[in-house]
Amino acid sequence: MMEKLLGILENDARKPGFEGVYALAWSNNPEMRDELMEKMKKRLDMKSLVIGRISPVVGAHTGPGALGVFCY
């Protein structure tokens, strides 16, 4: 899952006008959050990265351990 997500992010980063701004949302799994964050730092040219917890509303639908990445 993580490799597929990183591949999608790499493809998005090649699009014209992409600014390299990322946000990483996570739920109850700091080890997986840290692993994804390190891989993103190595593979993506990030201008900024914001990290935050998934809200209870989203967490109720995704469950513990969910990760989400937003970018533009």
C-alpha cells in the first residue's frame, strides 16, 4: 500500500504547476506514520510538510492505523 501511494505521489509531482506542498494525516500508528514520512522525504521534493491526526469523524470510517496524504 505504501509503495503504491508513493508511486501516485511521484506521478502527481511531475504534473505542471505542482507546488510540492504535502500534508500527512494519521491515526493511531506513529510507527507507520514515521516510515511513510521518511520515505516521502527521500523520494519527493517537498517544499513543505504538515502532519496531523485524522479527525474522529474520518477515523470512525477508516479505523485505527489509517494514513492519508494530501498534496498540491
